[in-house]
Amino acid sequence: MLPPHKIVIVAFPGAELLDVTGPAEVFSVATRVAGPGRPGYELRVATAGGGPVVTAGGLRVMADLALEEVDAAAVDTLLVSGAVEVAGDGAEPVVDAAVVAWLRGAAPRAGRVGSVCAGAHLLAEAGLLDGVTATTHWLTAARLAADHPRVRVDPDPIFLRAGRLWTCAGITSGMDMALAMVAQDHGPELALATARMMVMYVKRPGGQSQFSVPLAAADAAGDGDRIDALRVWIGEHLTEDLSAQALAARLHLSVRHFSRLFRRRTSTTPAAYVEAARLEAARRLLQDSEHGLPQVAALSGLGSVESLHRSFRRVLGTTPAEYRRRFR
């Protein structure tokens, strides 16, 4: 039998408990579901110095070994946990200096490298995400982009893969990412069986925008907040005229100024954002309703079955009918 896939999860004081235990449980369940006849996962937790760490919730996590004892070249998957400190209306990612220093030397020698939640900030600080499209918790995505301009930050996906580098959104999304890793390692059948055992989505519907937009729009003061409020409105009015001209008029701005503000806030154009919002609505309708394709196209704002097909093929590389068969 092939040797087990070796996984090391890096923890540090103040890390989110689920950033460590969530992915670990997915890999553990996958090993048990696969059974003794197939290679599973061997899990280890590493900390600076090898001692226990107290997580953000106050629970203590014991380490299996110190960072200095990790043979990175023998690690198949290296995961870095994260932490966010919330104060008032803002949030600060925790960047553990000892972990960052270790990552600079060790991570390039490991097989697959991933971060959970704000762990992306540690990877970025170590220079591992330069030139890479990455995601993180929606609360700190703007901070990641500001602190590391060489990282292409996409704040919406639940997780992203860029070659051997994986990043994911906030906290529980580490389990989604781990499930995708199981699918990559052992195929979709084991991933599905693991998800069923854990009562999880095998592929969670929607992105972070379903959580971040309504919360981000609560304070409507500056230009950025006006854009966030507009994004909420777009999601609630997908069948209306959502051209750049119509959206600019709604904010009483010129099209040029509006487009510039929108791109600065969202890193995309109004047209691309509207199409993504409509496509997301169409995906949910295909997954959760009995509507035929003409109704899905109409209710999502894409208009026609032809437009629905074009969007699915261009963005997802599949057809609406195939998507419904696969993810329903």
C-alpha cells in the first residue's frame, strides 16, 4: 500500500481553533471512510518551540512537534492557520513573526501549501503569494491587498487554488478547502463520501459575498460604503437594468467616475460584477429549484437561455444542464 499523505498544520498563539481542527477533521474522516486498504492522511500539528498554544477561543492545542523539527521536504501538505482580532468596526489579521520566518525557508520545499482564513497574510508576508491570485476572510481581504500589492486578492471565493498554493476564506471554509484537497488526492467519490459523513456540502453554494456584502454595507458613509450598498441592491434587483449608465445614475455619478470607484472598491468592472452576480443566482436556481432553463435565465437576470449558456461556458466551462446534474 502507498504511504499516507503527510500533513502538517501550523498553529500559533491566538489562532482560530477551527482553522486547525476543521481541516484536520476532514482529513481524518476521509482516512476512516477510505478504509484500511487505501492510503489516508497522517496529521501533525507544529508550533514554534513545540509547546501547546492557546487558541482565540481559549482552548489549548497540543503540538506534535516544533517547527524546527519539521522536515518540509517530506511534507505533502502544509497548512497555516490564521487569526483575526476584531476591535470596534475593524479587524486586524494576526501575523506571527516566528511562523513567517519559518515559512520563508520551509514552505518552498513542501509539496502543497495552503492557508486557512487570515493565514493568507502569513503566506503573503513570507513572499509566497507574490503574483498569485489568493483569497482570505472577507474582513481582512482589503488589508491583504493594501499590504501586499503583488498579491491579486479576490475576496469572494470560498477557496482558491493556484498551482501548489491554496488559500481559503474565513474559518469554516478551511473544511471546504480540505474536502477539495481530498478530491484532488483520491477522487470525487471519497470527497463526496466524506462530506456525507460530516453532513457537509461537497461544494458549498455561493461565495463570501453572501456573508460579506450585507455586513459591509451596514455603515453607509464614504464612497466605498456607497459601492457596497449598491452591490447589495444589485443582488436584490438582478432583473432590472444594471448597465454602468443605470448604476452610475443611481449614485448620481458620471459613468467614468462611478466605474473608477467601483473598480477601486471591488477590483472588477461593473459589467463583470453584474454578470457574476447573475451567474451566481443562476447557479443557485439550478441547484435548489425545479425551474427550467428559460425561467432560470429570466429570474437570474441573464435574460435568455443563450446568454445563460454563454456565461456558464465562459466562466465555469460547462453547460447549465451539466452543472445541475453535477451539483444538485
